[in-house]
Amino acid sequence: MDETESFQSQLERNLNERIIELFEHPYYELVITSSTLTFLACLLGTGLNVRLAHAMRFERILLVQNWLLNLLHKYLDKTIYAAYETGLAIITGEEEVQQNVWKYVRSPQLALDTRSRATNNRLLVLRKLVEIQSRFPGIAVAFKSRQAGQTILNDVSVHLSDIQRDGFFSEEQHRDLHQMLKDQMMGIICAPNSLPASYKPHRRAPRHSVDRDRQRAPVHCGT
């Protein structure tokens, strides 16, 4: 028992001496400073990793948000374009009714009522189209560009058929050219429903530019 107590006391004495030697070591402060800096560096690295992970997650959220916004804009442009195209078709139909109602209706009063109703419908739809064109000028630009491209390709297709009939092209060449025109037509049909427009709605021109345009405008004098 005495030997055990003496061994324990000797061990405690040796540990105390070692601790005292550690605190009195000439490089003790350097070791403590290095350990502290290492610990702080580990904490800083952990914090940076956490912030970097949050930043990458936020960037992914922004990418998904932009993708959803672009998808929503495309859907809205497609819907507005369809409404604009339908409105123009209605106006064309009402104009046909105004011009040809007398050919198919024998009663003058009924023909007059039909023509009056067609006129009112045309003005109502035209007012809505002007509103759409003012708020979304890119829709009108896309429609007119698509319509012009389709007209040009249709004219080229007719002219190509006439040339082929005259013997300038073989059947294979005509088939290849016709397929190329068909691909171009599909490209126009699948074109964006809204294109950049130079017209900016609700924007007033500076007064000096308006005055300059008035001064440059030619003056027509009556005889």
C-alpha cells in the first residue's frame, strides 16, 4: 500500500515538473501562438467553406429562377402573339363581311345591320390590337417579320415551280430546293414570338428634336 502511494506521489511530482518545464520552455509562447493561429485558421476555413457552399447554392437558385422566368416569358409571348394573330384574322374577316354582305343578303335592312355589327366588331378588336402593339411592340415586330418572311418564301416557291416547268432545273434539283424552302419556312414558323423593337412605348421625344423635325419637313403650298 505504501509502495502504491509513493509511486502515485512520484508520478504526480514528475507530471508537475514536466508541466512547469513546459511553461518555462523558451519556445512555449511560439508553440501557443502557432497552435492558436492554427485553430483560428481551421475556424476560418470552415466558415469560408460554409459560406462558399451557401454562395454556390444561391447561385444555383438564381440559375433556376432565371430559367423559370425565361420559360414564363416565352409562354406569355406565345399567348400574346396568338391573341394578336387571332385579332388580325378577325379584322380581316369583318372587312370581308363589310365588303361582300350585299352579295349574299337580299334584305337591305338585314345587310345594313350585319355591316354595322361587323364595323363595331372590327373597331373593338382594332382598339385591342393597338393596345397590344403599344404595350408589347416586340410582338408586332415578330408578327410582321414572320409574315414578310412567309410571303417571300411563298413567292420564291411559286417562281421556282415556274422555272422548273420551263426546264431550268431537274426533278432532283427542284426537290432539293423545295426542301430547303420548306426548312426555311419551318424556321420562320418556329421563330421567337417577340423580337426587339426600336419603338419604345410611353416615351416622349425631346422638344428640340421635334422642332428640328418640323423644320426639316417639306412645306407644300397650294396653288
